[in-house]
Amino acid sequence: MQLLKDRIKKDGMVLSDTILKVDKFINQQVDPLLMKKIGIEFANRFRGKKVDAIMTIEAGGIAPAVFVALELNVPLVVIKKGKSKTANDVYTSTVKSFTKNKVYDIVINKSILDKHSNVLFIDDFLAEGNAFIATQKLLEQANVTIEGIGIIIEKSFQAGRAQIEELGYDIYSLARIREMSPETGIIWED
Amino acid sequence: MQLLKDRIKKDGMVLSDTILKVDKFINQQVDPLLMKKIGIEFANRFRGKKVDAIMTIEAGGIAPAVFVALELNVPLVVIKKGKSKTANDVYTSTVKSFTKNKVYDIVINKSILDKHSNVLFIDDFLAEGNAFIATQKLLEQANVTIEGIGIIIEKSFQAGRAQIEELGYDIYSLARIREMSPETGIIWED
């Protein structure tokens, strides 16, 4: 998505070989028109699929995902981050984030997830793929099929892309970074 | 907003005199078309104001707030929940949530907030008003003026509404609950 790559080039900050800050238009400050266009892009890419909900993990994926949901006329389901509950009425799974060096649980009410069978997963970033893998395990518990994965920015040089491809999922990333550094900037995958 | 009240009546669950669950269309599962309509409603109500950003706290306010931002053609700024940082490049403030019986910090990069001077605050719920009061203290540090407050569901019988009115803010709630109980259901404020 050229519009997005141009925006990353203009307003993104490459802090290291692995850290790209997009606080000005995706994370802390969100450009709503860009989110709408991203939502339409994902919707068009996955429109042929039988999908009854869009899934994301709070909070970075909510803004783009709500536009995908609007466009495809299905609900958005927001998986919460939080401490593991032993309650019988939730599904939980654990995210092991190597990049952030922390472990946290994700959780969703059974009464919500049990209503869905075929979903798209939307998120802002793909790096090691840990958030997605935990989501996949969460959805498995409810026998929910992931019909596609939409990622805004993918760091293709990290393990997430290969891991997800190996599992056979249909993944579509709008901006794929092959490598980057503060000196040379970003080299795109294609 | 009658559409919203009807939806709360249909899909909301009054669990006690103080707890209303709207997991099916606002929180865990989000109805994107309802969020769009809510966004347009807030935008129309505050369109006359000079506003250069929409503010919300992650995560419940993001979906409605992004539609307000889109409609008013300004960025959305998402205040993060997290541990207090002593970093010089952030503003922080502390939320004392009596209802949830916990204390947490909210945080935003100075480089983001310093670019704005007049904002609208959008959130899903108003109860005791603690999240708003912490936000107000955060925005004060950057000399940002709150031009209006848009709330989806207000529990008018709790302290938030009175506290905010006393401070002189222009507050607009789409559904105001005067009282509620599992037996009698919801009695609306007006």
C-alpha cells in the first residue's frame, strides 16, 4: 500500500535495526482517514471469504479493525489483555513477548466467541508473531477458523511471517519491511 | 440517542444497581455501524467548537472516538494505561478507580500532546469520573483546553457527572441512566 509506505517514510522513526516508531499516525496519535483507507484495503482483499467477525487484540488494532468490520458488515471482537482468570466463562491464552520481554494473558468471554466460526485477525504490527500465536490458541479452544490475517506493518526479517506461513494462513501485510536502520532507513520487501 | 437506548434495552445486561454490561455491542464485541453513528452524533454536537484533536483513554473509547476524529477531520490521540515512567518525554497522571478498586497511571508522549491546544474527550462510560479527572490533570500539564466531553453511557447517579459539571465543562452523554436494577431495568435521566 503505497500511501502507507509514503507515510511511514515521512512520519515514521527508525530507532534501531528492529524498532520503528509510528506514534504520529498509528499508535499514540491515530490518523482516522488513513485507518479508514487501511480498513477498506483489508476488506477488499478478504471480501471473498466467509467471515462472521473481525478479531483484534487491544489496543493498537482497534482503530483499523473497526473500519474493516464496518466495511464487511460484521462485528468487531476485541480480545482483552489482562491477568489470567480461572473463571469458567472465558477463554484465555498466554502471550510470550520476546521483544518486550514480558508475558501476559489475553482473554475473551466465551459467550462472545462461541457465536463466531470464521474470522479475520487484524493487527497493527507483526514481528515475532507471539500475539498472533496466542490468539490462534485462544480461537482453537472455541473451534473458530482464521480465514485471513491483515497486518499494517510487518517486519519480515523477524520470525512472525515465516511462522504464520508455515501454519498455512492467508496473510496480507500492507507494508513489509525487509530491513531497516537509522542510517539507511527502510528497505521494503516488495 | 434513542437508537442507543433501544440497543442497551435489547442487548445490555443490568447485573446490579451499579453494573451494566454492554459486552455485546460496545466492549468485547463492537458494533461498527453503531460506533459510526455515535461518532457522527458527537461530531454534530461539537462541530461549532475549535478542536484540533480527539482524546480518549485506551481501549473502550477508541472505536467511537476514531469516528468522531474522522468526521471532524482531526487526529485521534490515545492516552495509554501503564506504569508511571520517570522519563522526561512523557506526561503522566494517576487514575484512582474506586469502582474497580485499583490505581493505575495514564501516559502520553509530550511530543504528541504538545502539538494540540483544544480537544474533545470521548469515552464509553462515565461513572465516578476518575478517568476523566486524571485526563484533565494530564492535559493541564500541556496547557491543553478541553472543549467538550462526549460520553456514550453515563451513570448519572454516580459522582462523575456532578464533578464534571462543577468544573464547568460542556458534557454530552448519549444515554443517561438515572437508576437501574436487575428487577426494574433501567430508568433514563431524560
